[in-house]
Amino acid sequence: MGVYEKLREKIDSSIPIPTPATKNRVEIEILRRLMTPEEAEIASHLSGQPEPAAAIAEHVGMAVNELRPLLEKLVKKGVIFKAYTAEPLYSLATMMPGIYEFQVGRLTPDMVRLFEKYYMEGHGEAVLSNKTAFTRVLPVNKSITPQMNVYTYEEVERIIDGASAVTLATCICRSNKNLIGEGCDGPVEDACILLDSWADYYAENGLGRRVSKEEGKKALKRAEEAGLVHNSLNVQDGSLFICNCCGCCCALLRGITQLELPTAVAKSNFIAKVSEENCTGCGTCEERCQIHAISIVDSLGTIDEARCIGCGVCVSGCPANAVFMKKRETETLLPQNLNELMMKIAEGRVSS
């Protein structure tokens, strides 16, 4: 077994989110281009759980003072994760979300095409078809009201308020699609919002810039005005990021629009409804819907409720105020935190 396959297997077996092997072995080519064989060997001794350099040095059989700079180099390359605690901790990263996102501003068109090939040839389906989605949809602020009895974790601005740190970064999905001539006109700069430990990682490694919570909220507003969908970690506590996604470029929503996986993201606890009395049939909602869940039928906005993810983009853009959000009849209870989410993803993967 080659060292890159050894690393892929270690990532795949150590973290519930899959990093699958494909027939054409494109994932091996990606890893080969991102790190040397020696670096891949060191990375293969890490686990999915964050560990101090001293513990990893024992696995590798190397003095900690010799290993630490090598780990830091891997962090800078965006191929492993570092938690910036009092004593730094290091862990493996999955291909997505993880290594792919950590390549902000680094990829050539050729590398983008390799990641695209991996996504389309099995990786996207493996990650996004789990019974428990890794991410969830957050409704835009304008689409919900206080009368809806909204939980704190359903209010996107309050998630930012509760974060210890906020970093803004370039949307890697749209920027990479632009590199290969397949992008859209959605905002690219300052479009991804990183929180807490992910905010630290991005800022410390030059992948984004630290901002105030108010600036983070302004980024949310820009995304909402552009008709983008808020996606975040599928947990109640510790969201880590808020991605602002389109259905044509972003890996998460492409799970619905291109891979035809209706559960690629966890739907919000809301669903869009149309007031027949107010609807003018102008088609704005149809144009704004990132997952093609709305169409104009007989001059009336018609919602495919089985497809609607409850993002509220149609509500915030309707000039006639004819679209509104309603609580779903059955609410989905989110995993409490990342550990519980990973357990549920692992269970879904084992039984799939």
C-alpha cells in the first residue's frame, strides 16, 4: 500500500465523514499534489481527535522538537487541522469539509478540476447521502418573526453573537468555479463566515481576516440580498461556520441540484408558503430559489414542499410580500454538539 492510500484510509476510518476511494483514484492524485510522501507519512499517524504534538511524536517515533515544525508545515498547507489552545492540538482533516476548504486562494484550475472530479465520481454522494446531514439550513432573518417561537440556534445572527471569534473568508466554491469558467455572479469575497476554532484556524493561517461580530452580520446581510442560502453545522451548540451558498457552485447545495440527493443538507424547521391573494406571478421567487423548489404555474408561485429546504430566500426577495414562512408540522431535533453529530453520522454510515 502506498503512503497516500495509507493516509486516505486513515482519514476515512478515523472520521465519520467519508473520504472514499474512487475507481480512478483521483483522491490519491489530490493528496500527492498537496504533500510530499514524507509529509503524508507523518499525517497518517494523526487521528480524528485533536492531540498534542508530544502524543503524535510517540506515534511517529520522532522527537517532539523535530516533529512540531513538520506539523506546522502541514497546517500551513491546509492538510491537517490545528486547534489554537494553550497547548496546540493537531488532528486529521477530511477531504471535504476540511482540506478542500483550507485551500482558499491556493488552487490552480487543474487542481480545481481534480477536486471537481472527486466530488462527481463518488465523494459528493458519499458525504451528502448520510441519514444525518453534516450541515443544516438557517432561514434568513427577514423571513422569520418573533411569533414563530424560534430557537436560538435557528437565528443566524444570534449564532454569530454567541461565537468567541469571527473570521470572514473567500467562498472557495464560487472562486474555484470562476477559475474554471463555470462560476456565477454571486459574491465571492467575505462570503464565508468562520466561528470559534475554525475562525482561529483561518485567521492564523492567512485564509481569512478576523472581524467584529457586527461586520460578520453585515456579511450575512450581503448574502441575503444576493439570494444566498445560509448553511451551518447541523448542531445546537458550536456552529463553527456559516456558509452562504448558491445552488450552482457550492458543494452543499449541488448535492440537491446536481447529485439529486434531497437530504444533502438538513432542512430548517420552516417551510415557504404563498399567499394566493397577494401573489402577482412576477417570478422573482422562482429566480431566487437556489434549489429550484418554486415555479410559476398559472401566474401563481407554486412551491414543491418536498423539495423546499426552508431557507427563506424567496420571502426576503418577494416584492409583493406574498411569500411567508410557516413552522413545519414536525420539527427536527438537532444534535446537541459536534460530538453527538459525529456519532449520528457514524451510525448512518455503518448502517447505510
